[in-house]
Amino acid sequence: MTVVSNVAQRPRTPVARFSGLAGFGAASAAAALIGGLGVAGTRAEYASLAQPSWAPPGWLFGPVWTVLYVLIAVSGWLAWRRAGWTGALTVFAVQLVLNAVWTPIFFGAGQYGWALVDITVLWVLIALTIGLFWRISRVASALLVPYLLWVSYATALNAAIVAMN
């Protein structure tokens, strides 16, 4: 029986390792850009929604997401460096896509219910990614915890907006 290892997939040179970081940074930046384009000119829409008293001000989202996207990129890169492309990184990639499309669904299309479906599946995939990354790199896994916490908050906010509007 032949055992196939991911070791052959791991980057071997410093240039390859850091070009991987650039790739994960670009993927996170793409998700951020899609989200940013999805919210362009929507401050008035967000402000006009009936919201719970614990809803954050609109200006807070940009700084929080900037930090989170950096953590997401570094997390994916660390997992890739350790194990190469695995099923865990496929789950990571899918959650990043769901992250990117939430904003256009919520703000661009005004489909708050569908956005809630998206963010709920996103939450599950982030939690799954944390668990899968734990086996690969505990640091990569831990870097996603603030993301899961923020998405937990955002899911509750999305649900409240659905209920109130």
C-alpha cells in the first residue's frame, strides 16, 4: 500500500513560502474588495434599517474587517505552509467565497433573509475550518477565532434585522 503525503506539496524555498502569503493576502483582499464594492453608497440604507440597540455604527465595519482579513490571510498561509493544499484549505476557500458574497446579497440585493442563510453557512464553515486547522497548525486555527466571534455577532445582527424589517 502506498501512502501519499502532502509533504511534496509544501513550499520548499523562502520565495515560495512568502509568495504563498501574497497569494493568501490577494484572496483575502479580493473578498474584501467584493464586500467593499457591495457596500459602496449604502451607509444611508444601513442607517435606515430598524436595528437592535446593540448594532454597531456603520463606520466600525471597515476597521474590524481590515484586521480580520489580515488574520484570515495569515491563517490560511500558515496552514498551507504546514500541510500544502488539503481539504481544510478547500473549506477555507469556500468560506472565503461565502464571506465575499454576503455583502452584495445583504446590501446590493437587499435580500436580508438570503444573507442570513449565507452567513449561517459561513459561520458553520469558519467553525469547521478552525477545527480542521487545529490539526494542522494551532496558530492558524487560533487566528480565526476573532473572525468566528465577529461573524457570530454579525449573524445575530443579521437575524435581528430580518426580524425587525
